[in-house]
Amino acid sequence: VIIPAAGRGQRMGSDIPKQYLPVDGQPLLAHTLRAIHACERVRGILVAIHPDDRQRFNAIASSVGPKLRPAVIGGAQRADSVQQALRALEAADDVVLVHDAVRPWVTTDLLTSVVDAALRHGAAIAAVPATDTVKQVEDGIVTGTPDRRQLWHAQTPQGFRRSLLEEAFAQRDPSQPATDESSLVEACGHRVHIVHGDPTNVKVTTPQDLSPQGASSRTLRVG
């Protein structure tokens, strides 16, 4: 499992990158790592970090477990960090999952389902169906209403045969932003299959996500 964790999390409005914010007495990233470490199907975990975060990461690493490998230095964008981690994989790593550093509520069952689907199809992502009506907007004016029955919210983990993900990155246009790995695989003409995700598999993005009324109140507490 590759975890891009080099971002600064500016929308969080904190001097500390959000993946290192203390939640239930531990950095958010530590909760994510332990959740992944608990999955028997996971053989190794590789985190791409910002060079300024070495000390923060090392303080976490000693308490995670033997599956956690030495960190690599990530890049300016998410895709750069994932690509750096890809280059550091071991020869036996044939299936690769990418997971957000700030999705600590991921379950073993979901990780396992994505691994199985990636083995079967080559590429698979966790996602949940859209429940709200979505509008297309241009210059503040609604230009369309897509059929929400065809819309899904992508989550992580996203899983791939290693060779397929490496091909996608080899063809990547660095000038074009890639918000997730499946979009790169799609651009190569490969089909990406859906695994039903979990509504509680929330990505922490803003302070509200860690408020007592937010997603964190299910299992984690701020502070």
C-alpha cells in the first residue's frame, strides 16, 4: 500500500500538516497506518513524506509494525509522491493499493475487497453512489443535471496491478493535474472497476471533519 503524505493540507487552516494533527492522542496518519497494517492481505506499507516531516514520521513509525517500510520523499503533487513510491517498491510487489493518508476509518474488509478486485480486473477503486443531485455549472449558471444513477464518489483505497499503474504513470502528462490514480489508468484506455465503498470511510479535509459532530465522532476524538 502506497500512502502519499507529503501534502501541506492548507484547507485545514493549521500550522501542522493535517496528517499529523493529534486525534485521540495520536497523529491522524498513525491511525491510518495501523488500520492498514491490521489487514492480512497487506504485505508492506510505503509512505511518501515531505522532507520537513522526517521527525514527525519517525515518531510514528516505531509504533506501527513490521510492514511499514522506510519512507520515501514525495513530490510537489500527489501524483509525484505516488510515482516516487512506485520506484521504491520491491520486486515481489505485484498488486499496489494507493490510500489517502487522512482516511483513518478504512476497514480490513474494504482493503481486502479492493485487493481481490485488482487481482481479478487489473484496476479497481472503492466508491459510493452519489445520493445528492449534482449540477453542472458554468459562470454561476446551471448548464446541466447529470443522472445521479451514473455518478459515484471515488474513495481510496484504489488498487492496481503494478505493471498497469507503472504504465499509467509512464504516460502521464505532468502538466495535467491528476486527483487520483484511477484517472491516469483511465487515460491509458484501461477499465477501472468499482468496489462498493463505505460511507464512513471519510477523508479528513476541513476542521469540520474532526469536529464532535463530524465523522471523527464515530471512533476517534480530537486532542
